[in-house]
Amino acid sequence: MTTDADSSFLARLGPPDQAGEEGHRIAPDSGALTVPREPSGDENVRKKYEVFIVDSADVSHGEEDSIEQGILRDCADVRLIRLHSEEEFMPYASQADAIILWHHVQFTSVLLGKLARTRLIVRNGVGYDNVDVAAAGASGIRVANVPDYGTEEVADHAIALTLALIRQLKPLMADVSKGGWEWRAALSCGRIRGRVFGVVGCGRIGTAAALRAKAFGFDVRFYDPYLASGYEKAIGVGRSSSLEELLPVADVVSVHTPLTQETRHLIAGRELTRMKKSAYLVNTARGPVVSYDALFDALSQGAIAGAGLDVIEDEPSGATALQQFPNCIVTPHSAFYSQESLIEMRTKSALIVRDALLHGRYANVVNRV
């Protein structure tokens, strides 16, 4: 879920074509970020494919396409386009052999059924809730993601939000910005060591966040019904058998699930009332995993101590109303980002496309075709 959202909450889809330890591999031998060799022999006469990089015109991520061009130029013509909606892609629907798709453009069955040549859509990121994966599969299109590129960044961001909330950085900074110098602006600040850090969804990012929280002295526990028994022993943390068991004991609830039908509004009014009034909610996964209305009510009524949100249900417009709460920190869906993670994500997406077009190998596929 800055996904991002990567938990094993995603039900297993059966054996992948070339499965590695955690799914498909970018190449049979390694996932190293190396640009493939230049083509030789018969590859020189292979026809060029058409690859589209599709970004949002409203919330743009891709400023240029130099990385993708460098990896694909010998086998494909690469075009970067920005759209307000999927309808604007219709003129290109019959041309695309593969698509690299950023987050804020929705691909529904209406468009997917028109992609006559498309073999593969690669979501430039972990989450793929902006693609109707079932409809894609029905049209013979594989959908892939990049599940590991921002693991460190999102886990770091979740911990940063947690520390900022507990250490009361927002009211302290507000006091200084008004000309004050009053430590009592953080009277509700408590000690971190010994507090319970609850992880909801312990996939790659959830595990990374759990290990970071453990290093800070938190008593870490997680809930994830899809992880095998004993995983808690492997990483040295506690485990709850249900969300209902975890919520009442956690001082921090950190959400790390993908957005699926199962996890939409996983945290809503009932769940928020089960949390301690002194507890904080952190969401760096997907906005709709947490009900916006229920969270707004909980903050208004003081039902929880605060929230740290990198994602919200109605991005970005929903952020404005949350600014009224001194105990709510909102960042603009940026947990995934570092200079290094962006390069890694774009490189891996392009390599997945290249391997599919030239060799028929499909990495990180999340749907059935």
C-alpha cells in the first residue's frame, strides 16, 4: 500500500512463471540494476516496439524519460505522455506494446479492452490499485509492479512520522515560528522505549518498519493473517492473532497493507474506537485503507492522540481540512521518494518491459492472464 503498500495481505495468485524467493525476478540470475548489453546479430533487425510512459497531468511524477530511453532505445520507441483521464489515451490504444504507468491515472476496463497490442502494463511503484487487474487479464494483458524499490524510504518515513508525533514536533515548531521558546508546548510528549508499535501488514515495508521501531526500543507486534507461523520468531517481534487483539494494546498503529477489496476501510470507525485514546495512527500505505470520515471524526473528538499520514482517501483535496488539527501531520504521498529510490524504480520498470518484449519473460506479475 507508498504502497507504499507491499504486505503479504495480497492473496497468493499461484506459481509465477519464473518465481524467485518473493515472486518474479527481473532476470534469471539477478535483480541487479545493470543496463543490458547492446543487441547483436538477429537482434539488430528486430522491429521496434512502442512503449508509452503514462503520467498524470494533474499530479506529475515523471519530468523526463532519459532513464527509460537509455534502457529501451535499441528495441523500442519510448513516449512520455501526461493525461487528465484514461480517455485521453484512447488515440494511442492501438499502438502500445507496453505501458509504464504512474499512479494517478486510472486504467479501467473501458480502456483496457481497447489495448489491442499491449502485452504488459508495469506500475511504476508498489501499489496497482489504479489498474483493473482482472479486466487486464481478461484482455490478455499482464500487470506487473516494482515491489521492492522504496522499501527503505517508506519504512523510514513511517518511523519519522511516528517520532514526530510522539516527540510533539508540530506544536513545538509552531511555538517557535510564532516567536516562542517554550518547551511546555510538548507537555504530552512521552518516552518511546517500551511503547507498543503495532504493524498492520508485515510484508517488505512492514517488516522494515518493525525492525526500525525495534531498534528505537519499541515493543513491536504485528498482525498479518497471510504470514506463516514463526515469522515473528524470525524477526524477533510479537504477533497478534487478529486486528481486534492488536488495536487496544498498541501505542502506535502503523499501516502497511496494499489496497484491495479486503483492506479498503480496514481502519474505520469501529477500529479507531478500539484504539487507546493515547495512541497514534500512521498510514504510509494507501489512503482508502483508512476511512477519511472516520479518522476526521476521531481527531475531532479526541478519540485518538493523533495521526501521521502520507496518504489519504481523497488525495490531495482531503489534506486541507486536516491542517486544523495540531496533532495531525500530513505529507504529500512522498514516503516512496528519495533520489535513489526514484532511479531504482524507473530502472527496474524499464528492465521489466525490456525483458518482456525481447525475451517473453514477465517479472512481478500480479494478475492472471
